Amino acid sequence: MSLFLVLLPIIVAVVLLSLRTLPARTIALATTGANLLLTFALLAGFQRDGAYQYELNLPWIPQAGVAFRLGLDGVSLLMILLTNLLAPVIVVASGVRSYGIENRYYGLVLLMLGALNGVFMALDGLLFYVFYEMALIPIYFICAIWGNENRIRITLKFFVYTFVGSLFMLVALLAVYYQTASDSMSAHSFRWEALVAAELDATTAWWVMLGFFLAFAVKMPLFPFHTWQPDTYVSAPMGGTMLLSGIMLKMGIYGVIRWMIPLAPEAWHHWAPIFLGLAVFGIIYASLIALKQSDLKRLIAYSSIAHVGLIAAGVLVWNKTGLQGGLIQMLAHGINVVGLFFVADMLERRIGSRALFDMGGVARTAPRLAALYFITTLGAIAVPLTNGFAGEFLLLNGVWNYHYVLGAVAGLTIVLGAAYMLRAYGLAMLGQPGVHTEAVADADRRELIVLGLVAVGVLLLGFFPNWVLALTDGSVNRILSAVQL
């Protein structure tokens, strides 16, 4: 079943990229729908004891200790759920724009979906690296082909940042790999358990953690490795921005939980204050820049940096409260940011501008759009009983338990987030209509489906956060017990 989640979208992607006559959007929607149904089936049969389930383990390069090994625990399954929940929403949302030869666009989306599923299920270090790099290829072409007029320069910067970061991760993986043999007669292995069990000296662990951090900090991104992100989010087509912000950046946070800290826990005490300082500083830095933005899409991009900074801080403190908060907030952030970027695209298509000062009074002629946008905004600013509240509360609690000063500074995200998100909503939706907004059309059926699903996610996860915490509880306990700091 785990292999099916990876292979189905990749096989369909190859077919779509090879044949232009097929109804690409319909096939992509059917494929993502099938993956979502399979994800629900995996959830229904999942045992919440923290052990790996639905495991597939096939020899790949046995002489080098490399296996095609996939499996799911609660952490992985939550990421698989996020990926396959958002994928059909992104396909439906992409239907509002024309992509020329659509088989290329939807084929690349499905190829990325298969790679993302592989990233979140890989239990072999080299296989994880392969899927991690594989996910970069389709999003590069999506941004480079369908982005705005500056797409080539911006996308190349994105590619260089992420590719170079991944090379640091590969070197770190190899460093741990060569420490996995317990004696001269034992074979080295990329198995997660073997890598975690490897005993590293202090110097090696120091460099290993730095290598992983450089890769994952770029992907999230964290300050000061974030400079590719705002331009890329603004330049990319709407579907590409959704894939990047809703799913792909979670690869970095997941990598910290699954690989970075478990493989080099000896270096955590040295690096944690530095990494946490960067994450918390990034929250304030990105929030203040978001407050000054007049471009709605760029404002959402900087808000994403701030939210991810808080998630990273909660994960990096490496306590149960922070980890649980980070996991539920990854799901919430994915839902919210997809909805926000879709609203930005809707307004740009109707008004011809993303500038907030060209908007105003949209709620008068588009009340359904205004209502659904408001629900998504409430989730983004973590109002109680919305999906952002439980995760943000746990994250701040976890950071506070590590150090109260960092917790207090990180808590400013509540005030700053509310300031820039409500400012954006007020400028766009309220007040007197401007010359561009006197007759803005309300959301159509396709748009209502997308924003309606986002609103349902905001409210359901807000009212019932415990099912996520119960899903990941056993796996978080297992990871914490396996990794002694």
C-alpha cells in the first residue's frame, strides 16, 4: 500500500508527459483522489503504538547496505495525510488558469506528489535523499515554465539554494553511514535504525548536524536562508506556490524530526541555542516585513516564514509538547496557506493587481469570498477553535519550557500575525470600493469548492485537534526514547 502511494502518481505522470491527447486535469484529479482514498484506508487500519507499519523492504543496492524501504509511523502518516489532502485541492484550484499543454503541468504535479510521498515514508537514508532531490525537479520546471517574467532568474536561485543544501545533507548522511558498522566484519547500512544507533564522536556529530541543518533550513526556510522564498512564491504560478508553501517546506521540518536530531543527538546541546535563536529571530524579522507589505502574495510569503520559524523553534527544543505542536501546526499551516494563496490569486485575476491599495470593499459584491477568506484568516492568526490555535499554543509552551525568554519573544508572533493578517483583510475586503473593485465577481463553483474545503479544514481541526495528537503520540514517544540527548 505504501508503494502504491509513490508509484501511482509517478506512473500516471510519465503517461501524461508522454501523451498530449489525454484529459490531463481529469486524470490528475482521479489519481490524487485515489491516493487520498488509500490514505484514508491507511488511517483506518493504523495502530497508534509508534511502530512502523505498512512497511516495504526490498533490496536495492545490497552490497552498499541500501534498500528500497518504505514505512509509516504516526509522524509519517500525518505528513502523508497533509500531502494527499492538499493534492486534489491544488488540482481543482489549478483549473481556474490555463497552462497551455496541460499534460506537462499536471504530469509534473503528479511527479512531485509521488516524490513527496516517498520523502515522508523513506526509512533508508539514501532513499530519503533520492526522493528529496526528486521533488526538486518537477517544481523547478513548474516555476520556470509557468512563472512570471522574472521566473528564470528567480527559479535558478531557488534551485541553487536547495541543491547545494542537499549536498551538505548527503555528506552528513555518508559521515554517519561509515560509522554504522560495529566491527570490521559488519556491513555499513543506510537503515534508519542503523544510522540512529551509530556512535559519533563530538566533532563528527557537530559537522553532521550542521550539514543536515543547512539542507533543511534552506527548504523550510529559516532566516538567513530564506532569501529565495518570497521571490519564488510571488513568481511561481498559483499551483506551484501552493505546492511549495503547503507541502514542500514541510520536508525540511520533517527532516529535522526524522533525521537531523536522531542521527546526531550528541551535537544538539551545542547547536540548539544557535538554531533556536535563528528561528525566533526569523519570526520577528518576517513578521515586521509582512506588516510593511502592500503586495498580498508577498505578505503571505513572509507570513509563512514567520509561522515556519515558530514550528521550527518548537521542534528544535526537542520536548514532547514542542514536537506535538509542530506536527499539528504543519497540518494547519498547510491548509491555511493554500487557502490564502488561492484568495490572492482570485483577487489578482479579478482586479488585475495584487496591491492591497488597489483593493477595498470587495466584501460588498463578493460576500461568499469575503466570508471564506475571513475563516481562513482566523485560522492563520490562531483564533481559538480554529486549526492554528492548538498547535501554536503547544509550540509556545514547548519553547517556553526550554527558555522563557525565547518563549516570550516567540509569543510576539500572536500579536504581529494578527496585525498583518487583519490589516490585509481590512484593506482588501472592507471600506469603500475602489475603481478596480466596484464590480468584483463573487466566488464561482470551483472556487467555492476550494475555499469551502479549506474552511472545513480550519474548523474541523480547530474543534477536534486531539485526533492528530492521538495519531502522533506513540511515534513521538518512540522517537524521543530512541534519541537520548
